[in-house]
Amino acid sequence: MNMYGDLVMDAVPDKVHFFNSFFYDKLRTRGYEGVQRWTKNVRGVVCLLWAGFGLWWALGVVCVATPPNG
């Protein structure tokens, strides 16, 4: 899954930001402080994140109306 996200980011680097599969677990267990460094260089209009729930996985898609750096 992480490899797929990297491929998507390589294809359209200015439009998509991909958070790897560890992002959600850190966010859930440590809160924003646990992922603050991961979010400072977000450079996309669409953010993708994987969330694992035991055997089940979900893909979260967040669309940002205005890019944070532009």
C-alpha cells in the first residue's frame, strides 16, 4: 500500500499527498503531536491516507479547496 501511494505521488506530485499506513496509527495513539512533523510539508490538493483496523483497511481521501502553500 505504501508503495502504491509513492507511485501516485511520483505521478502527480503537486496535486496529491500520500500519508503512509503508519500515519493513522500514530494519529490515533499520540494525537496531533505524534504526526505534526509529517504534516508540515503537505503539498497537495488531495490527501490520501490508509487506516488499518485489524484485518480491514480503509482509504481516506481529503480534498482541500485551496492548497495550503498557495
